Amino acid sequence: MDQFTLNLLFVGASFALYIGIAVWARAGSTSEFYAAGRGVHPVTNGMATAADWMSAASFISMAGLIAFTGYDNSSFLMGWTGGYVLLALLLAPYLRKFGKFTVSEFIGDRFYSSTARMVAVICLLVASITYVIGQMQGVGIAFGRFLEIDAFWGLMIGACVVFAYAVFGGMKGVTYTQVAQYCVLITAYTIPAIFISLQLTGNPIPALGLFGEHAASGEPLLAKLDQIVTDLGFAEYTAAHGSTINMVLFTLSLMIGTAGLPHVIMRFFTVPRVSDARWSAGWTLVFIALLYLTAPAVGAMARLNISELMWPNGTDGEAVSVEAIETDPEYAWMATWEKTGLLGWEDKNGDGRIQYYNDANADLQAKAAENGWEGNELTNFNRDILVLANPEIASLPGWVIGLVAAGGLAAALSTAAGLLLAISSAVSHDLLKGQLTPNMSEKNELLAARISMAAAIVVAVILGLNPPGFAAQTVALAFGLAAASIFPALMMGIFSTRINNSGAVAGMLAGLIVTLLYIFLHKGWFFIPDTNSFTDADPLLGPIKSTSFGAIGAAVNFAVAYVVSGMTKETPQEIKDLVQSVRIPRGAGGAVDGH
């Protein structure tokens, strides 16, 4: 059976499963659409939350960023997992005890202000739409490769699939679909990693193989990788070579951004009791760890494999020939990925070989001149393709490649569905039902939720066609926005009776606006003189990149909220009593919906 047919079988079977589950668990009420009827078991919710969380950024992009940067990008792992500790300890149980459907509803009630609720809706929409761009980008990449079509059409097909099961299933359908998607994505991620770890180190556990010996050379695998990448003029893989300040701020932005993401917080509204919310967070960490402990090994081993493929006889020999790329089955993956536009090469000096090296490295310039090289001839290698291409690079069986196709799509679609649900809930429940048409019937509210989700899918597709970076980088921007706007409001809402409605509104707006301005100016999206030259290599404020600014935006939010609250009317006593009732441990075994 050819590879294309295998891909169709795996992807088609997984999609049939997702849509079948959505039909079986179709939401029939607003409670089921927004919170799955609050009847989800903590283990089930932990698995669904892990799938909701482990998006295209985790499955497709993170290992690629680690592979091409090394140690510095381990901050993705630390930030994204650390955020769940904050969520489990500081937010999830208290928000579940409050008993509302959405984050915006909590903020509106806690700060006794419809304005605060609307500002929270705006913050939620900005962060969630930015996040969903990365997911749709991942959908397009995965579909484009494995169905051998343009990424544009891959994005269109993915949008139709999300529409089919998310619009009708709501939170109830999405929850059980995400359980199935977790099983698919974790299997698809770990099986190839086990194969490759066995090939390179003889150890079937990738996380241990990463620190084991490279079977072919007898050297430690990471030492071998360091040698190869430095020979090619790149920075040492295991060394830190970026700004420590930026790395700390980036990790912190990811942590507090994780704890402030509405689509993740919503998952803790689906369990029966407050104690179940805390258990759900614990189980989520367990399920996430299975992938996150494997990702560093996947990145390092993929980088080693690619480097050895491009220089089959080592850097003292000759680079791979164009003839080998065109005729050798070992390199067939390159021709296949070239069709997607995400991989490209050019024989610039006409020597019949493709030199892959860092042409900006001073130590290599003399060697390049001596050999007649005219620059790095691997002209395009989109880092988001690495995990998807990894089984092909390692020459693994066709069924493994098909499984990875299904896993990559499961990761992107599961998170996209969660984000779209958060967006539609904000529009239908917070904006329409909460503000514009408070007398709306439950039937009409459910219809409005589905229509708003369909509209959100259209917006996500349009923006996903022109993303601001690799999938994980785009997602990091969303985390920065959530960190700067939503997380501080939730923390102050739960743990401080001093913050009033004016302070909360001013803080959220200040955090959101300052972070958006920094991102837009940094990325050169405003037509202001000189800003178009800014990139992630040229930060506006010292070494701080746009993806790291969320932590500073959060500090601005906290500071503005406290200053404005101190200058305005004190929080009413009934709100202080409400905050105390949410924080008091008694009754932790249960919660009363709506109170």
C-alpha cells in the first residue's frame, strides 16, 4: 500500500471517530455547550485538557524550535508546564467554586461591572484569536504534506472538520472528542520517538536516550550533536547563547499566560466539584509530561539526523549530491516536502551538491571561499515541518508516517476547537446574553453560540493564511497577551479585596495595550518610520523580544490596577464577602452552580 493511501486511512479513520463522538455527545442545552453539564470525571477532564493544551505548537512546532536553537528554547517546556502548577494552586479550584460558565463572567461579577466584563471579553478575543492562528497554521501544514496538496487547501479542509464536530458538539462533544485526540496524538508522538531513539542510541526511552551514547560513534549523543553543529558554523546545541533576562521573562510570560488562557480555564468549569478541579489539573500535568519529556529528545535526534543526511561522510567529506536527493529513497522526503513550499534548496555554485552550513560564520568563510561555495544551499527549512518529517527522515515504516499525520492533525484540531469554544462563549454568553439581549431564550443563545463559533472559524482561517511567525512563536504571542491582561485580573479578583472595578478595568486595558503596542512595533506591523526593520533579532527594549513582553505587561496591569483602586471608591462590602467566600476552604468538596 502506498504512503498516500496509508495517510488517508489514518487521517480518515481519526476524523470519522471525532465526528462520530461529537454526534453522540451533541450538546442539547447551554450548560452542555459551555460546561459539558458539569459532569466530567477529573481523569477524563485531565486527558481532555491535555489535548486542548498540547496544540500544534506542542506537537508540531516546539521540537522544531528546540532542534534548531537548542538549550535556549527549553524555556517553552519550562514555561508551559510551570503554568499548570500556578493554575492548579492559584486559580482552578477558586474559579470552579465561583460556579460560572466563562472567565469574563467571573471578572464581571467579581468587579461588579459590565464594563469589566466587556474588557475581559476583548482581552479574551484578542488572545484566543492570536492563539488559534497558530493552530490553523499547523492544520494547513499537516494537511498540505500528508494529502500532498497546497497548505491553503489543507487549511480549508481542517476548518471544515472543526466546524463539523465543534459547532454542534459544544463543550460536551469537544470534551470526549479531545479524549480520543489525546490518545491519537500521544501515540503518534511517542512511537516514532521510540523508533528513532532505538536507531541512534539503542535505548527505547527517548528521554534516557538523549543522555545516552550515540550508537554509531560511541560518543555521548549530545556531544556528537554539539560537534556536528559547531563544525557547520552553528552555535553549540547544549550551550546558552541568548539573553538570560529575555529567557527568564519569556518563561514567566508562558507560565502566567498558561494560567490565564480562557480556553484552558473553561475546562475546570466542567467537573462536578471544586476538589475535582484541582485533581483535573494534576492529571493534566501527568498526561502532558508524557509528551513534554519526549520533546527534547525528538528535537535533538532530528537535528542530528538532518545534519548527517546533508553531510553523509561528515563535514570533512562532501555534502549530499543533487542526484542523491532526486534518486535515493533515503532523501525522497525532501522532494515530497518541497511540494508544500515549506522546504527548498538551490545548487548556487553548480557543483552538483547541496551545502548546508551557516554562511554567516566567520570561521567557515575561508573554507567556503576555498571550496567555491556561494552560501547555504538549503534555502528554506520551515521548522514547523520537523516533527512531521521526522519519521521520513529516519526511514521509519509507512504506517508510522500515517500515524504521525493523524497525530499532528489531532493536536491542532483539539486546541482549535477549545479556542473556538472560548470565543463563541464570550460572544454568545458574555456579549449577547450578558449585555445586549439579556432576555434571550436558551434556545436562541445556543443558536447564537453556534453561529459565533462558525464566524470565528472563518476569521481564524483568514488570519491563519498569513501568520506572524512559526506556530509556536505565534502561540507565544497569545500567551503574552493572556499574561498581560487576563491573569492579573483573575489573581487580584481572587486574592485581593482592595482592587475595585475601576482598577481592574484600567489594569486590563493598560496591560493589553502596552503589550499589543510592543508586539506590533517589534514585528513592524505599523507603517511608522524605521519600525519595519525591527525583527526578533532587534528588540525595542534592551534584549526583550515581543514573545517575552507579556511578563512586563502583567506587571503594568498589576501596578495600574493598584494605583487606580487606591485613588477611587473602595470595593463594596458585599463584594469583599464574595471574595472571602470563594477563598475559604470549607465546602471544598462541592460547589453550587451560579453562586
